[in-house]
Amino acid sequence: MTGTEEDTSTIQILSIDEHDEGGATITFDLDDNFVKLYKKDTGKKRATKKGLERFLLEIITKSIDDRYK
């Protein structure tokens, strides 16, 4: 089932707040398809803020690691 609307999800960056010590807080908006992907991939029945944060961080970290091997 490739190329369908269910196969794509949108992650929108709403804000980036930089901290004095060098870190940053990034606020995202995740669409329903991303939440469905999270539930399917993790086997969870409910999506929590903390779970989605960890899942998104894992995806971003893996993507960076794969790109800059």
C-alpha cells in the first residue's frame, strides 16, 4: 500500500526556543497519520506526549546517524 495518504504523515515545526546553555526546545505538530504510525510501530493502544516525544527523537537520531556514518 504505497503512495496512499495513509503512508504519509506530516510533522510541522511550530517553534524553536534556544536556551542560554546551548540546548533548544522544539515544538512540533504531528498529524493523525503520525500518531497511527506510532501506535502501529510501538504496539501501544494510546499515544502519550512522552511516548510521541521519544518516538520522534528516535526517528530523528536514527536519520542523522544513518546520514553521517
